Amino acid sequence: MKERTLFELLSEVEDEDTFIDFIEALTKDRINSRYNKTNDEWQNNTIEDFLDSACSWGKCSKNGLEFYKKPNNQWKRCAQIIYMGKIYE
């Protein structure tokens, strides 16, 4: 069975269990990026920068964006905010 990508897991978040699965995959993605140098998508290398970026994106996307429709599912929204901490600058 093909391993799902982090983005695929993000899109599948719908409840507490799938949210936790996503967090686990995000953690593994960060470990792989940090120690194996396999992923250059991580824009924020400290927990402070990661959380600041997630918060900033969460605030600016609160009412949706041009190419982003805010989901009704709060588990998915939380996962999206956390994911954006990885890539938002």
C-alpha cells in the first residue's frame, strides 16, 4: 500500500482520530527534514517561528482567502492552521 503524503493526510482530517494521525505524520515529516535533509519545504525551523507562522496564517485566513475556502469542520481547520506553520512565511 502506498504511503499517503502529508498533504493527503491533511485533506482527510475530519475528526479527532484523523487529526492525531495528521499530527503524527507532520512530526515524522519534520524529523525526516531535520535529520535526513530530505524535505526543503520547512520554512520555520524553531518552534517559535512555526507557531508564529501558523497563528499569522490562521488570522489572515479567518474569513477565507482568494484561493482558500475555510472548511466548516473545525478539526480540518485546525490541521490546516498547523500545516501552514510549516510553509507560511
